[in-house]
Amino acid sequence: MSRQQQLAQLAAQVLGAARAQDWQAVQQADRTLARELPQLAALGPWSGTELEALERLGTAHAMARGLCREASDALEQQIAQLREGRDGWLAYALNDSASPFEARP
């Protein structure tokens, strides 16, 4: 497989995993990228088409980071909403778990 094809494959892996919100696959793709990119660079100067593929890989990686950031922000908002409603949920739970000795209508 050519370097251009390898770069395209790495870009597809990282961006595909991020779009699928498969965060473990994103992490694995990022590790693969960190391991393989220096090996590819050590093979010699990049051709024009390889540089274009490298640029597309950079764009895909940046998009994946953006998707990760968006998912992280959404999760942070959900956690904040849960914290805000915690007192209400606790009061509801305490009220609902009335003593078994109390008569219920």
C-alpha cells in the first residue's frame, strides 16, 4: 500500500470512528496515527499527492477533535443538568420511600 493510501486509510479511520461516536475506536485510531505517521515520514520526502493526503489527514483529525469536543460539551451539560435537579430527585425519592408502617391511600 502506498503512503498516500495509508494516509487516506488513517484519515478514514479517525474520522469514521468520531462520526460514529465510538470513542474507544477514536482513541485506537489516534494511537495508530501517532505510531504510523513517524514511520511513514521516515521513508523519505513526501510527494505532492502525499502532501495533499497528509493535509486531508490533518483536516480529518481536526474534525474528529471537534466532534469529540462537541460530545464532551454535551455530556458536561447533561451532568450539570443532573446536578441542578439532584435536590429535587432526592426529595422525590425520599417522599416516595415512605415508611412501610405508614398507611397509604
